[in-house]
Amino acid sequence: MTEVGEFWRLPRVKAEVGLGTSSIYLLMAKGEFPRNFPLSRQARAWAAREVEAWKAARLAARDKAVA
């Protein structure tokens, strides 16, 4: 069975990554940010582990560019 972990709603995602709503959705549209999924008809969320992996990849890209 796949480990699910936490789900984060948009305010938490914005706080975690330091981006606004428009930037997050633009990156999602370009395939450069984890996609969200429906929790209900109106509520959407992100898998916290996917957002954390995106953050780690950004740091790794920074470190690779410096090296």
C-alpha cells in the first residue's frame, strides 16, 4: 500500500513554498509543480510529500548551478 501522508490546502502550500496562487497554478500548468486533487466538490489539496519533494528539487538545482 502506498503511504499517503498529509494533504495540504492552498494557504499551507503558499506558506511552504513562498509563492502566490497565480504562480502555483502557472507552474502546475507547465508541469513544473505538483498537481492538486479534489477532496470534495469544492476543496482541493496537494500531497505534502510531493510539495516537499519539489522544494528539495529546487534546492538541489540551486546547488548544482553553484557547483
